[in-house]
Amino acid sequence: MKEEEPCYRAVEEDDGSWSVIDTETGLAATLDGDPLVLLGQEFAKAFAAFMNLDPGFRKEPTLH
């Protein structure tokens, strides 16, 4: 059985920082209008995992 890709994933950027990416749009996910970029690895991975637990996070547009 094929595993579905999560809605959000943590990605390491070229500068060594981490972002939470919306896999549907390819853009940085947002929280209260703020893009989830320039994060540490642990924070980005924890945030992506938490956001994947609640499909309601998808309701907020990630375009900015």
C-alpha cells in the first residue's frame, strides 16, 4: 500500500535554516499570516508533524 505524502513537510534550505512547506502549493506554510521560514530543524519538524495531525490547518491559505 502506497503511503500518502503529508500535507506539510520540514525542508532544509540552502542557508541551513528550515521551513515548513505546504506540499500542495510548494510554498511556505503560514500561521496567522506569518510564513514558517528561517526555523531551526527541531522546530520545523515538530511544527510540520503537528500541522499534519489536524486537517483544519489546510483551511488557511498559504499564499503570501
